[in-house]
Amino acid sequence: ANNLLVGGTGLLAATVQYGSDKTLDDVTNLAVLFEEYDVIVVPADSPYETLDDLVEAWRADPAGLPWTGGGSFDQLVVTDLALSAGIDPVDTTYISSDGGGEAIQALLNGTAAAATGGYPDNIDQIESGRLRALALVAEEPVEGIDIPTAREQGYDVTLSNWRSLSAPKGLEDAEIAELEELIAASTETDEWRDAVDRYHWTVNVRTGDELDEFLASERERIERLYEEMGL
């Protein structure tokens, strides 16, 4: 009971993508704590001033407008945007990068025309003027982030990069309750609040039945996206 797994959207997606025989059903899921949101960006000198501009060019030549991102989660966001825009994800060119830094470099050197990546990974480049942010991938506007959401612009893309905590299977009820109390107490500390501010997390705690329902719906959603990608 003193072992915890930090998971999230990427971990869940990996179990789907690779057909893992071990999934989040095989652990004791305790809580989803916060979300990170992707941002859709282009170079500052890009001809695409708005998300509509980008999507229009993408529709005209799906394979000829290459995307990049820092991992499998970012590709899921691109896929979801393609579906919302009426573009077949199979026709899309996606260049996978090993992390946000490599994705930004691919964007700046012209290898890719657009990218999706975590807002915390891109904020410095956006504020410096090297990247232009076209949309935040969130269900609703986020206080302190002056970027319109994709949903506000007519594209219902809301997949978030959440983080979860899980424990091994087979724990006693008392052990689970103790871990839940520890998590709750930790999220009330100054250190936690500092981390939330520093990393631009959006706190969205889910536990109990709400957590189980959320994880099931996210798995179904991600399975659908991988099917649309032809994987």
C-alpha cells in the first residue's frame, strides 16, 4: 500500500495502442488530480493567422500540411481535430517527436507546419513571439490563458492530458481510505498550490464512482480515436 503509480491520458492511451494485457482495471485507481491542456501552434511567420485558416489549408491538402507533437497524446488531439473539421485522420501527415522541445524545433525549422503540445511546454515560445497560438484545447476558457479554445472556434476538441494516482490491487478498505486521506491532505499544502501555479495545471479532482465513470469514458473515447487513425 506504500506504492503509488502516477498515470494519465498517455498511459491509458498506451494500453489501448499496444493492446496491453495489463490496464488500469488491474490497479486500484484513487484519483485524477489535474489536467494539462494542449495548445495548437504555428510559427510566428506562418500564413495561418487563425485556426480556421489552418484548417482550410489542411482540408485542401491533408497530407501536404504536416503536423508534429511530443507524443501519442498530441497525435490523438490532431486526430480529434481532424474529425471535427471533416478531415480523414488517415490522410494526415503526423511527425512524432521525442518530447515538446523536439516538436518545437521541427516547427521552427519548417519540417512541420503546425503542432499540438502542452501549454506549459510552449508558453515560453509563445510569449517570446516565436510561436503563434491558434487555440487552446480545453472544454472552456481558462483563467489566465488568453488563447481562445478550439470549441469556441467551432471545433469540438476537448481531450485533456490528465494525471492520476493508483495503488496496487487487493488493498484493504482501511489502506485505501488512508491513501485517499493522504492525497487529499497533500493537495491542501502550499507546495501543491505552488506546483499548480508553476506548471499551469488546472485542478479537476475526480474520485470514487465519478473516477470510474471518467476512466471508462476516456478509454472508449481513445479507442475510437485510434480506430479512426487506422491503428
